[in-house]
Amino acid sequence: MILKQYYLNCLAHASYLIGDQSSGTAAVVDPQRDIDAYLDDASKNGLTIRHVFLTHFHADFLAGHLELRNRTGARIHLGSKAQAEFEFTPMDDHDSLDLGRVRLTVLETPGHTVESISILVFDLDVDARPQAILTGDTLFVGDVGRPDLRASLGWSANDLGKMLYHSVREKLLPLPDATLVYPAHGAGSLCGKQLSKETVSTIGEQRRTNYALQPMSEPEFIELVTADQPDAPSYFTYDAVLNTKERPTLSQMLEHQLKPLDLEVMQSLQAVGAQVLDVRDPVEYARAHMKGSLNIGLGGSYATWAGTVLDRDKPIVIVAEPGRQEEAAMRLGRIGFDSVVGYLRDGISALESRTDLMTGTTRVTPAEAADALASSTPPIVLDIRAPREWQKSHIEGSVNIPLNHLAERIEEVPANRPVLVHCAGGYRSSIAAGMLQREGRLDLTELNGGIAAWEAAGLPVIQ
């Protein structure tokens, strides 16, 4: 048996290739939209991908089930409660699919979503007991899937919380302690609040250490797993619905998106509402960038923040280091943002002779920031971290407007006073700087290195 995990750090997403070499048959579970890694590994191991499973309709990324179907002819399998535009095989509780001597058995485990399933993996040549269970977003290492994400689609967190309580206790906890647990997400995902950095565990370990699996009543469980969940980006509902639709594949979209655009064309697109997305490192963006552009660097949580601050209904033009435009467009495609219309030919160097179109952002050291705060005209300190980060430690007098709410609360940032913006380390503050400049907050500086650098310099914080 082959069971391989693919972990995508940018989205904290895990997918799986399961195969039986004796029959040459394989299945992919919860694939990402760019599918070449699965195809390459299947070919290397003499496997043909004949099946693809979604454990549920994911909200935080667009899955690659249609891409695999179109490339390989694979049959799509969903839980029996799923409804979708495309043809699929509904899998009831305890339905099985044999890949030669490898058996996949479905357990219906609703709670994160109503159609959620988990998949038991048996190697029939080794043991009659399951080797592993692929738990999707029902059970994570250290957490369970949040039951509140379907509120906008007609399901209450309370009703789904009840389902989740029974799913984990009646379907998952009775499994043997040695059963390997392979979830669909790890730390950094917004599909839970306490996910571990580990991407595999066992049922026994989770029974001992997972806060949500400890003995408690149903109401206690619901209260516990719905409390203090992070804000979900608006694109989550969009992606959850889009995963049920028949739609163009990623390769079809990229064929139309990767067009080099001259500066004049980009200007004309920007003039009619196109978003200019600069995907370079924040340091390079601070040094020089096009006026009105936003910076979401490829080196951080690019897709998640793009989905949070960009308008999916408006065209996107990419400014990238030459050769990285395809990566930028592809990673937007992973979350269903298929509105890229091209990229700036030659990148930022195309603006070298047009200084009138360029600006920058001043980055100051902690010592320089402290001096400015002690002056007679101190700046407003804008902390754009999440509330829990701010509560843990912050600069005295700082104003906390989380980045995911900055656009709607931009009027709370005065236009007639200097602003010092910061986050934890500098990635998010660069996004915020572009948003602030675009809205006319031009007397702006960034704290280089964020609150981490401030504290490392021994400067005072409120805890």
C-alpha cells in the first residue's frame, strides 16, 4: 500500500494519494487544484488515479476534483448528503471501495459540514484493522473542525455542533488506539482554533491530548468548540459553494491569465477598477511600488490574505519578479480567484522611467519609532494584528484594527495625523500600508520587524 501526504504550507492543507501497486489503482483525497504532484507520483509508482474523494466541500480552498476527473477520467466520490452540479458517486455510511488489496471505507461524520465524511484505510495484506483514517475537517491533530462556517448556508452552529459531538464520539473514538489520524489541515488553518503543527497523529494520542475529545456533555462540547473561533474570510462561503459547481479547470484559467501587459495597458485597467497586486517581498515593496497597488508577498500566507483583502469580482493585474507571475496566478487559483487578466511586463523595472507613478513606504527601526512617539507630534500607532495577539502584548496607546477589518474601518484612521503601522513581523503591515496609502493616508511609516523587533529592543509593552 502507498499512502502519501502532500502538505501545502501556504494553506495549511493536507491531501493524500492512496494506491495499491499490485492492481495499479489509486485514489486521491482532498486534492489541491494544481494536480501535477499526484500525477507524477502515480506515474512513478505504476499507478492510475481512478478515484477522487472530497471529505466535504472545503471552504478555504478550491479542490482539484474536476481537474483530476478531466485529466485522468477519475470518478468523484462524495458523502451521501452532498449535492453538486457534477456527476459523483454518493458514499453512504460504511460503504467501501477496493483498490486491489487496499480498502477505503467511508464513515459519515457530519458536524463541520453536513456532508462530511472520514475514510478508513485498510491494507488487507497486513491487518484486518484499519491502518489509518483520513478525517478531513472533522478531527484535526489537537482540535476538531469548527461547526460555525455553514451559518451563511442555512446551518446553525448549534445543529452542526450536535452532529460533530456524536461523529467524533460514535465514529472516531471507538477506533483502535494505533489507527493513524491524517487530517485535511494543520496549524495556520482557519478551520479550527487550536490545530497542532503536527500533520499526523493516532486515535490514542488524540484521545489523551485533544481538548475537544475529553469527557463532556453535548452542550459543554458545543460551547467549547464554538467559542473564540478566528474570523473566517469572506471567500470561505464563496469557495464552499464553488466546490459544488461545474467550473473551468485551473489550466484553462491560467491559459487566459498569463498575458504580459505593457504599462499603459495596466494603467488603463487600473483606471477602470482593476486591482494591482504586487507579490514581491515586503522590503522590496517598501522601497518602491506603483501607486495604488497592494502588496501581498508570495513568501507569506499569500492565498489567505489575498482572499481576505482582494475583491474577487474585480480584475487583478500582477506585479511580480520576472518568472514568478505563474506562481502568483496559480496560488490565487487555489482559492478560486480566477480574475487575473495579466501581469506587468518586466515587473517593477517597467516603472523605472515613470517616477510619477511610483511611491514607497518608510520603514523605521524600533528606536526611531520610540523617538517619534516621544516627540511633540507623535504618530498614531496602528496595530493590525488579531485581537488575541494585541491583548497578549501591545505598545501603550496603540489602536487595534485587525487587518481583516481594516477596509471597513479605514475611516477610524485619521487622514491628518502621522500613522505608524505594525504587525508581528512586517508581512501584514506591508499589506496594510498599501491599503492605507490607497485611501489617502500618506503620512505613514512601518515599524520594521513589527512588535517582535520592538520587544527584542527592550522597549516597553502593555501585557
